[in-house]
Amino acid sequence: LAQAICVYRPVAITHTVSAMTLSRAGLFAACAICVPAAGELGPTYPPQGLRGSARTGDRPTVFDSDGDGMNSMNTTRVPMTTTTASVDPGEGLSPWVVEGACKVSEDDSDCVESPNFPENYGNNQRCTATLIGFKTRFLDVLRYDVEFNYDDVRIDGQAPQELSRTQMTISRGLEWSSDDSTVGGGWKLCARPLPVTTESRGPWIVAGPCMVDESDVNCVTSPNFPAAYENDDMCMMVVRGDTTRYVNLVEHDVAAPHDFLVMGWRNITTLQGQELNDTVIWRSDKSKTAGGWKLCADEQAAPAPTPAPTPTPTPTPTTAPTSSPGDAVWAVDGPCPIDESDAECVTSTSYPRDYGSRESCTMTLVGSETRYLAVDRYEVEEGYDFLTVGGRQFEMRMAGGAIEGPITWTSDESITAGGWRICARRTITTSTTTTRTFVPGSWFIDGPCEAVVEDGKQCVTSPNFPEPYENNQQCSLSIYGGMTKYLDVGYLDEASGYRADSLLMGGEELSHHDNGRAVGEITWSADSLTSVGGTWKLCAIDSPRQEPGTWDWTGPCVLDPADSECIMSPNFPESYGEGDQRCSMWIYGGETRYLEIVRMDMTTGFPPLFMGGKPVFENRENEVIHPVLSWNAATTGTDSVWKVCARRDF
């Protein structure tokens, strides 16, 4: 069956052309006729000569399922309709059928994970994950940390490759296998529904939140343009009609390389004046955003800008030093230069400008002295251009570790980026640039958040803590050197601040409930609105400070001495008296516990406890305690005593 995503709106299934039973899923695939919505494509349908990577006369081009862009399919011409073979698993259900050691993600049913994720997978593991109905979806790579060339994922039966978030589509499924030696941190791959067509004006058909420009229908823009685009956006755009059109990139302000605008997987900035003959794809990730872009489809080619000359780096001796044997730190095979200002450092070519395509270098320490990896910058085309350290593709969490064996660099033939600078230090000390901070043994901070030491603990705070931070700021936090550390929340203002100001760990809103959990990737962002709070301080500790699954709290509330699973108002069962008393309570380590209400006096007619910002009436008994229980004596009256318990079962 043809596996394609129709660029027009699908309507009712008219007839079944194949009763292809998927025995495991108990489903059937069928063909559907796709027609445009009324007025969606203007007076002419189908559009004549819709353009893709191949020309097919009057046949509409479809979003291709084999991952090579907006290509016409090698099937019989269908001039007025487009067929699609797909079965939707239903809203809220996973599109995956999994056999073997892998699993569907508990927090996102679109995703499948390696065994034991987010911890390391094991040796000699196998699994297959099949998409129900073989419906083409966008492949969203949230994490891919494996032993390259030995442990691998095959997508749609293709040969193993380094996966990155720029993978395009998946139609059938994946196969995973690990060998009997080194393991890695694992992977999480998601099959996202492709965007539907939202706009068709002028020469453009646009799928997703990108927009045809109101003032010039020959142009498309990023969402919200000229304001900043949002996180986690995806668009697909194609030019229709017989007229040959050319790339005219009017504006381009994106947070590269993680946000990208490409055609045929080449960066659009390298294609000025070239023919628009393939799918244009826009993708933004979950972190920083920028001002956006505007792309026009001109009938005449705009002149390509004259590139600034790239100076050839002065070769630096990489073998025996000229002064004494102790001066040489690196031996380099390839074009990567040793930094003239610091012999302990090596950079990508042309640094700090973009490196080139098809480059390779091998860097080896001279001598036997132990040195540690410091990384001042690492801006590359993720998944395609990379450093390899200790046989594994480099991640920022590996910075700070001892350098063992050679470090290699490779770039592919397409997109390039700002490059990298690595150093071999005898000792690791805190170093900062304008945006990055390295704290030995704990934090790697990207952004204006601040490192502090408190009671011997390494902590990081919101900017200007404890005072309010400024608008339009972002940080990302991870553990420096790849070590396992546990979260100790020093301060978290959960009761104030606009919701648009976010603090996330692993993509989920961070709260006191995360106390004691292993530190994952943490991101923080403040929007353009005035903040009324939301300040925070997070610390990294070597081990949890108490047993996971037990109560943790701030304020005068007390544990029941007869039952440590229960917490109660001060002086229980007597009145807690006058004064400004308040508590916040949560389950340490993020363990699942269920709420048991032992006593809840409501002298004011309203319950004294809140959970997740909502009052705790009796009907909330047996709910999972998440994220925080809060109590404020000033709003409940002095006689509203209470006692609740956290049970493993209900």
C-alpha cells in the first residue's frame, strides 16, 4: 500500500482495497480518498504541477514516507486523488507495538525507550517496536546515547546510523540490539503525528504553525513572526505551480544548530538564490528561541551573497615541541589547530567561525600525565558532526572527566555550525564565559543562572537570587563530568511567578516532589512578562538525604510519632493556635504514594489543605500525592486541625 501523508484534508473512507490484518494489533489498513476542504486551495484543484524533488505534471506531491523529503511516489499516476494507507491507534493510545526488552514510555505514549531508560541499557538485548498500521510519523529523537557501531537502532529496516533530532520520518518501526561489551545511556524515540495542512495561499502549501505572510503571499514565516517563535514547533512547506521559484531568505534569526530551517536537509542559509525544488522543513527544540525567519519564493533568483573569505588557519606543529618536551600537550592528525594562545587547547577549523564540511581529526595527549577534559564551546550539527571521546559520541555531561585515549572529530557533507574548543587541564577549576559556567563535581550551567556554595553543597540559583530575576532569560543545567548526583531543592517559589516562566527537569515541571531524585536535564526560561516571584535554588548532593517515599516538608507541621507515613498540623489533635503558620509537604524522591485523609476539620467550611493548587476535599482521598500539599493557617481558622497519610497502596 502507498504509505504517504496527504497534503490535503482526508475525508471519509470510500472503500477497502486491502484487508491487511495486523494480527498483533488486530487492526486493518484501508485506503482513503483525500480532497481539499472547501475554499482551502482556491478555485483550482488539483494544483497544476505541484513541485517536489521530482516533477510529475499535474499529480499532487505528497509527504513521502521513505524519509527523503517531499518526493513524488513511484506508483501509478493518480491525477485527482492521493491515497494513504494508515490506521490511527486512537487518541491517547500508543502507536507502538513492542516485543522484547524495550518499552513504551510511561510519560509519553508516542515514545519508545531502551531497556532500563533513563539508566544504562544492558548487554545482549534485543527488541522490535512496530508502528500500528504503518502510519508515517515524524521521528523525534529525544535522546540517543549508544556504543556507536556496536549497539544500534535500525529505522524502517535501514542500516544503523547515528540518530539526531533532524531525522525526518518513520513508517514501519525500529529494531534495537546491543552487543556483549560497552553500554550507553540509552535512547528515547518518539513517533509524532505529522502536521496537518493549515494554510494554502499563493505558491505555498504549509503544514504546521508556520504562516503565509499577510503582506506578501510569496513569503512564509516562522510562527509569531516578527515576534519570537515558540519551542517544539515543526512545519513542512512546499511550493506548488509550474512557475520555477527561487530561495530568497529575507530574515534568519534562529537558535542554531538546535533550531533549523532546511531544504533537502541543507541549511537554508547556504541556498540563497537556488531553486525551491524540495520540502522546506522548520524545527525548533525545547530550549532557546529567537526572532524567527522569513522565506520568500521569488520568480527570479536573488543574487547569492558573496561569502566572507575564510582565512586558512596557520598550521601549528603537533609533534615535538620547539622548546622542551614538557610544552607539548596534544598531537593532532588533521586540520584541527592547537590554540596559539593556549597550548592545552584544540579547536575546530576556523574557530570561532563555522567549521567546514567533510572534516576529520584525531587528537591524542602527549605523555602519560592525567589530564581532564574542559569544553569551552560545543556547537555542532547534532548527530551528524561530533567529537568522539572514549569511543562514545561526546555529550556535555562528559566534560570534566579524565581523558583516556584519542579524541576524534568528524563532520559530514551538509550543515555546519560554530564549532568547538576543548582543553586538557591538569586540574579542573571553575571557569566561565559570558554564558557558561563549569562547577567541578556538580553543575554545568549554560546561561545566566548562578553557581553558589552553601553548607558545603554545590548549588545553582535563578539570576539575581534571592531578588527577582529579569525577563527574557534562559538556562540549561546538567551534571558536569557525567556523574550521578541527587537533587536537593534549597528554595523553590511554587506559589508565584507567571506560568510562562518554566523550570523543568526531564521535560516535566520541577517541584519539591523531585527532591532526592537523580538530577536530569534541567531547563529554565523566563518570558517577557513582569515576574512576581518564581525564584529558586537547586543543589546537587552525592546521595539522597533520606529514604525515598517518605514525607519531606518545610514549616512547623509534624510527623505522627506512631506512624511515620502520616503528617499532621502542629500540636495535633489540639488547636495549633494563632500566628502565621504554613507548611509545604511532598513525597521525597518522587515516589508514588496515595493520600489517606485521617482527619480534616473544616471550621470555616473549607478544607485547610491544598494539593496542586486545588482544595483537598474528602473526594480526593486515594489520589496520588503530587506535586505538593500546602497549608496556611491564616486562611483556615485555628481549629481546622488535620492529619493525612501517604500510603503505598489504597
